[in-house]
Amino acid sequence: MTKKKTAIVLFQLGGPDSLEAVEPFLYNLFCDPDIIDVPGAFLFRKALARLISSRRAPKTRELYKRIGGSSPILPQTKAQAQRLREMLGERGIAVDVHIAMRYWHPMTDAVIEQIKKDDVNEVIFLPLYPHYSKATTGSSMNEWSRVAHAMSLSPLSTKLIESYHDHPLYIDALIENISRALQQVPANERQKVHLVFSAHGTPMKLVREGDPYSHQIQKTYALVVEKGNFGLPHHLCFQSKVGPQRWLEPSLIQMISDLARQKVSHLVVVPVAFVTDHIETLSEINIEAREQALSLGVKYFGMMPPLIDNKKFISCLADLVEKQLEP
């Protein structure tokens, strides 16, 4: 009997690796049928994506300039993949770990090409999105199916880890990194801190269609607050709204305005849905939200560091994989 050969595929959004890559990255994003999802969209999706990306690119390039000229997602995801591979190896599990980015390289076609070369016959999909949404995990799975069909990938066994928003080790990892952020606040000022949990938003249309993302975010938030027992005021909000339709509320911008109006002086923002740095954390939170807060009179503004290869977080991922490998 041929021994089963298993590969792990980490799903992530990806990000431009240079300023020149910003516009094509945006084009790929807005070409996604799970993002531009209206009746008859297939007739104009590419033209619309070209228009939106060309208009947004100049401003977005300026934002990437402010964070160093490229996205940190790929190097940080590589660190996660390496650490996961090592931790599984320590448990006696030898598997290859691949990265499939949704909107920039390395993309799904490169991973499928490698899997074909390696004669893999089982794939475990592990999204680096702890919370399931049609717009993230769903989009990555749809892309895998489209590309696998186009590249004539032989049928193989596949398993999807849909979400792990309430996994105890994921919760512990968040608590650990929140504690690290609080340690940066002068000891005699820590009781003044309000914890502001900020998750990437989604359109309310997805919520109405039954997307579980917002409910899973609420669950993570509740578990972290309960188990972390920080003894501090805490709030949940959403960020990164795009387009005119209604999104999850309250927004991060509105939350900061409301807290500043209440004379809150110390804020620590917890990017609860992100496991690496993104432009949404480095620019939207750590630059734009910080500038807003300080201009409104907030005296201290901190941000939880990203999980990246936090040992508890990688242990969470390893546990998820190991469970899928059980006979």
C-alpha cells in the first residue's frame, strides 16, 4: 500500500511586495467574485476592478510607503509556516507546509504545481483567518477549486479547518500578547486603559446571508475578556470599511471619537482578527487611528503586537493539524 503523503496549505490574503505591486494586488482583490458579488457581475467585474484599483492605487501606495514600502504578510507567514513545520516535526509528524496567498504571490497555482510534483494525495487547508467568512476562507477555497480544475489536479483527499476562533490556545495567545501590550503602559497608569478590540469588518449583507464571522468575533472577544480577567473597560468595534454599503458597526473611528468624548485618556487597541501585521494594523490602526486619538486628547495609544509565531498560537495550529491527521 502506498503511504499517504500529506501537505498543509496555509491560506492568507497576501499583500504587495513592492510599491509597483500595489495596483495589480488591488486589481486581484476587486476581481474576486466573493468580493464583488452582485447579480450579473461577471459581465463587468474585470472592468470595474481595473477602474477601482487604478483610482485607489495612488493613495494606497502612499500608505505602504509609510510602513516601509511593502506588506509584511509574506515574511511573517513564512515564519509561521517554518515554526509550524518544526513543531509538528517535534511531535513526530513530517509534512510539508505551503503558503497560498489569495491576492498576491505565492498564489494558489504555484502551490498546486508543487503539490503535483510532490505526488501529494492529501491536503489539509489551514486558513490563517481564525474566524470563518465567505470573504476570506470561503474565497480561498473557491479559488483553490477553480485553479485545481483549470490545472487538472488529480482528485485527492482534502480537509478544511474552517475556524478556530474559540480554541483555548488561540485565546491564550491573544491574552498573552494583550498582557505584553499592557506591560508597555506605565504601571501607575494601567488602570486608566480601555481595551479596544478591533476586527476587520464585513458588509451587513454577509451577516444577513448567514455568514458566521461576526458571531465568531463576538465569541472570541467574550472568551478573551472572561479568561484574561484584565479588570479593564473593554469595547468591540470594526474597521476597514470599503464602499457605500452598510458594514458591521461601530467603526474603529467612531469608537475612538466616542471614548475621547468621554475623556478616556489611555487606549490599547487589540487587532483581534489578524494573526500577522497588515496594512490594516500598521497603517490604519498604528498610524491613522493613533493620530486621530492623540488629536482628540488621548494621552496614551498602544496596540497589541501581532501573534505571528507566538508559541501558544503555533501550538494551536499544530493541534488543529494533528487532530485532522488522527485515523
